[in-house]
Amino acid sequence: MQRVIEARGITRIYPGGTVANDGVSLVVRPGEVHAVVGENGAGKSTLMKILFGIEKPDAGDLLIDGREARFEGPRDAIDRGVGMVFQHFSLVPSFTVYENVVLGSEPRAGARFDRAAAIERVRHLSETFRLKVDPEAQTRTLPVGQQQRVEILKALYRDAKILILDEPTAVLAPQEVDELFTAIRTLTAEGRTVIFIAHKLPEVLEISDRITVMRAGKTVGEVVAAETSEPQLAAMMVGREVALRVDRSTHDGPRAVTVENLTLKADTGVTLAENLSLNVHEGEIVGLVGVEGNGQAELLEAVAGLRAVSSGDIRLKDTSLTALSVLERRHLGLSSIPEDRLAEGLAVESTTAENLVATRLDDPRFAKRGLLNLRAIRAHATALIDRFSIRVGGPEFKVGTLSGGNMQKVVVARELSEQPVVLLVNQPTRGVDLGATQFIWKSITDARDKGAAVLLSSADLSELLALSDRLVVFYHGRIVAAFRNSEALTAETLGSYMLGADRMDDGQMEAALR
Amino acid sequence: MIELLTAVFSVTFFVTVIRASTPLVFATMGGLISDLSGALNVALEGMMLIAALTSVIVSAYAPWWVGVLAGVSAGAMLGAVMALFHLRLKADIILVGFGVNILATGGTVFALSLATGGDKGTSINLPSKAIPRVNLPFLEDVPVLNLLHGHSLLSWFAVLTVVAIWYFLYRTPWGLWLRGVGEYPAAPEAAGVNVRQVRTWALVASGALSGLGGAQLAMFNYVGFTRDMTAGRGFIALGAVLLGARHPIGALFAALLFGVFEALSIVMPNLFSWIPGELIQTIPFVVTVLALILLSIRAQRALKARGVAN
């Protein structure tokens, strides 16, 4: 059996004693898509960093093409044909695509940077591997999916035979995922090998040939994708049976939030959402379905008080919210889990305790006469860390040092530490592992069961279908369809409305809009 | 008013503008290089001042060009010192920059008094040399072309420098690295570019260019050193970098604009004796502030037009 990568007994212990990899083994065959799955903290990233020369193993052997490899840095790995695309891209925003691709190894004509040659080579690579992107476009103007292609092109330009993709789908919309998978298949057809790190199991099963499962720093096993199933993989990853099933709401409360003929405009005057009307009742989750950028996020921002309303009204019970500040809305019982935890949800340089108390600084328990009660803040944090099982060294640890899933738990803990009347949720589990997803879903449904009216937006249709009691579909800033959730409702049905192929008339929607 | 216009549209005024602009152009290019590499060099002022004194003292004992080279080396060395503190010892670049400026203000006076035997104001006792003037007598009577007559050798070199920097930034791989390092260091780093090395060289180049500016100031604009003779030119240069949209050609024009106002402040006292001279001397600084405000408003508008929320 041929092997492009063989790792044997890889052990990596971080200073401080964390055993990230404990005798891990990995065998990758040429031309296959090999997925490495595991929960956050299972050691996938460390293993990949070792393959790419960023980390050095404390013990174990790494063989590339049957020859021993000892990497001092990424440069060595690149020289041996290993390329890696990280979750966070490293692209210079103002550079063109081709400049980003060739940066560091530019084609030269004397001392001059040979632009024509660079453009030509990038265009050639982009065509060969079906990674469609305009070489001369400015990188910052490209959508995330295309920026990712630029990253892949960077690795291919450096002649990577083995391409490591670190959670490539976490940042992508569903259509972009399909395009990425097409490119991955082209790559393997051209003889390249792809290592695919992920924790969304349906995607893993769709794209990969074989799957290595990791748990708690160890390899649990290797399975052939065609011979396994989602529940089986989930059980291997978590070490127990996981049920990503959610009980529907049984509660049927009075109407809590009324959105009436709402129109939202951008500063430039462009209409973002038009004539939106929908209601959310106590104890139900209303899912906002749509391709990103069709007005769902803007609606959530308008309800949260982060975006001005051009016309129409948003009411909570009988109080109009439109004139109220964010703080006043929060006093009425509004909570919000924002889309981007790093930019909007958390202050990464601040401690976990500070983040957990950030929305409650007018609460006399935490601040009296302009002075913080540090003891109470600490106790509050310790209690929440325990209640939401956040994996963190202690309340005084900076939030930026936590894993994605645990950061998200900090946001969830802060927003749900007191029972909200209205809960706004956008992308609650983006880039979050299975265990944390399960926990976050449970937290949201618990809030619902205690009577919260929940508005949920997510790029993950299966998440929307799993959690929502009712769903409304957005297309170009309008509601084009509304459903009561049931077993019969499928992602395909939603998809045809999301892409604008179908649209319901008012009569059809009426029943589901209640 | 007529007198002012006649004065402004004379060959002498043009020569004054070029003379006043040359140190600014060098300092602006120095500021541009380090700004594009991601380090705002607030020490241009101090670098120029120290370089000015160095070239004056050296030129008193050596040929003029050795004096200029000494000024350039002094600037480059200050750049290297800044790189050491900022990049290796992780000190804040702004604080390091102000450190250099404070060192320059006090240090030059101290060094001056040592070199002149006690004089703390000027180097009048030192027989320092001047940078040669490029005279083109055959052009003296040709209209328009006579504008090329009688400039400092370094003014011609400044033009060359701007073109060379433009070529370096936009036509060579190293220019690409420098701009990449300044805008998003993670990208060149991932591509195997040594980010710290690029930044070090940028600071050294920045210092060398300010050094040229300092040499021109003390070996042509004035021959000899006066305490605090840079008089804020380093900070005007920083303004010119931004006003010139962080592009060498734009920055050149910005520096020329400030040169025009400096020349005006030289010409005007003779014509408008009723305006206090101090007030006239503030013109370049007022213009800097106004220019930066206008620039900022324009940038905001441009962003809005493109639909980017700030």
C-alpha cells in the first residue's frame, strides 16, 4: 500500500503539560481525500501543525513519500510538497489575487517583478484546478469563498502535492461548499492529496474517502467513508452516543414580538429589507432562512437596536422598540447572540469574567457608585463557567485564549445567564464542535421552554430545521415563504425559495406567519 | 497683491520653492517607506536634526560629499537603533520615535557646544561646506528651461530618489514584500518572508532618507547648523505622506505644496511688513492641518460612495 504521509506515535506535549497529541498515527494514501475529525481540543490542529512544520513533535516519526521528514519550519514542509490553508486567511487585502498568490516567491525578470508571468501562472493554476477566481481582482472585494480559493492557489503555486485544509467549510455558505468540493475532487483527480479537517459530519461523509477519528489527543480509529455513518462517527468522536435531536416546543404562548411593515436601508440608500412583517410568540423559535446577505442579519440587527429603521415598527408586547437604545431594549429583556463572536460578541483581550459581566454593568450587584465589585464579578463568572461548562483555566483568563466553541459558550452564558424575553441568535454554532453545538442548542431550547421568543438565523439549514418551530425564507430583503416546521419539510424545499426559484403568495404564507 | 504675484511668478521664487521642498521630499520619502512597512516613523524630525549636525561637523574637516554621507549614515544608524528597540525589544514605535526626537533636541545642542568649543546656538565658528549648486548657464536666458538653473545637486537627486522609490515599491518583489508587511504581516510571514528583516530595512532606509534631508537643510538651504533648525519639517513630512495618499508621486506633490507655502512665508514678510513674521511662519503648519482635514473628509466620502460603512 502506498503512503504519502505516515505518522507514527506522534506525541506533542505543550509547555505547561497539556498533552495535545499522545501517540497519534495517521496514514494518508496518494490521491485521496482524507478527513481528520474530532472535537475541538482533540488534537487535530496540533497534528496538522506538526505535518506543516509549525510545531515539532516531542516523539514519533513522520514520513512523507516514505522518506523521514524533520521540519524546522513551514518552509521545510513547503519544500517537501506540503501546503496548508488555515481557517483564518493570510491575504493582504489591498493586493490583487495574483500578488497574494506569488508573494514571497515572485517570478522575476532581473530585479523586476514579472507581473505578466505571475498573472499567467495564476490563471493557468486556476483553470487547471477549477478554482475560479479573477487573478487581477482586488482581494478585499472577493467573497470569503473566493478568498479561500486564493489560499488554495497559494499552496498550489508552491507546488503542494499534499494540501491540508483546516476546517475549510466553517466560513462558507452552502453553495460555496459545493464549489469547494468540486475543486477538491479536481485536485485529487490531478493526483494531489487532500487532508480535510472538519467536524460537520455530513460534509465529511460526502467529500472524503477515508476518515481518521481523533479524541482527547489520541487516534480512535480509521474508517472508510462509504462504510460508516453519521451516528457511528459521532459516537467515535465523543466517546458516547450523541443525539443531535431537539424536542419541539410544546408551549404555545401569547405573541411577544411584532414586526410590522419593516423597511431597512443602508447608509448608501440601498434597500436591505422591505415590508417585513412577522411575529414571534413566547416559547417558540422562528428560523430566518436565506442565503447570507438577503436581510436576515439586518432584521436581527434592527430588533437588537444596532440598525436604524427606515419605516415600519418593531414591538415587544405593546412597547414600540424602534426609538429605544440597545441598553433600554436589554432592560426589557432582550438578549442577543451575535453572528461574529470575535468582532461583536466578545472583547478578546479582556478576561472571561469581564466579558460575562459586560452587559450588566448597571446592575448594583456588580457596580456600585461607579466602582466594580470584583468579588461579585468573579463569583458570577465562576458560577456561569460551571453552569455552561466552559473549558477555561479560570475567570481571569483572557477570552482570546479559548477555543472557538468555548468562546461561543461565553457569549451564550452571558446572554442566557438571566432568562430573556426575546432572544436573537445568529450563527450560534459556526466553527463550533459537536459537543459544544449540542450544549448550545440545549441552552437555546431551554430558554425557549421557559418562555423566550427566539429569532434564529443560521447558514446551516440542518440547524434551522432542527431548532425552529416555524421558518420564514428571505430572498432579496423580502419574506418569500413561511412554513410550520415538520418532518416533511426538507432542505431542498427551503433551497428553492432561498434561491428565488419559487415564492409563496400571501394566502399560502398566512397560516405559517400567524 | 501685485507685488506678491510678481514675486511668486519669478524664477527666484521657483528656486526658493525647490530649495525649501528638497529636505521635505527626502523626509517624506523616508516617512513613506516606514509607514508602508507598518511603522509610523515620528522620529523623522530628530533624524533630520541629528543628520544635519553630523554633516555640518564632518564637512568642516572633509569634502562636502563626505559630510552628506555622514549625515545619511547618522540617519540610517538612528533607523537601526529604532529597529532594535521596536522590533527586537518590542518597545512601542511612537515612544521610541519621540525618544529619538528628544535625544536630538538636547543631544545636538550638547554636541554642537563640544564641537564649537562652547557655542550652543549656531555652528558659525565651524567652516562647514555646502552642497554644490548645479549651474546651467546656457539655460539662464531660455524661458521656462531657465527654471532648471541653479538648484542643489541633491534636488536633482531627490527627483531620482522619488522615481527609484516608486519603481522599488511597485515594480520589484521587495516592494511587494514591504507593502504586504505593512498592510497584513501575517500574509508575507506565511509566505516565508522575514517580516522583521523587511521592517528593519525599512526603518534604516527611512533614517537614511531623512539624513539626506537633514544634510540638504544644513549644507544648502542654510550653510551651518542652528539649534532646532528642522523646525517641525519632520512632522510636516508625515503629513505629506498621508496627504499624498501614501504613494511616492502623491507624496512628492504634497511635499512640493508645503515647499510652496514655506517659500511664501519667506517672501511675504518683505511685502507685508504689517503682518507679524511669526504669523506668516505658521502658514505651512496651518496648511498641514487643513490639508489633513480635507483629506480625511474626502476619504470618508469616498468610502461612503463605495457603500462601506465606517
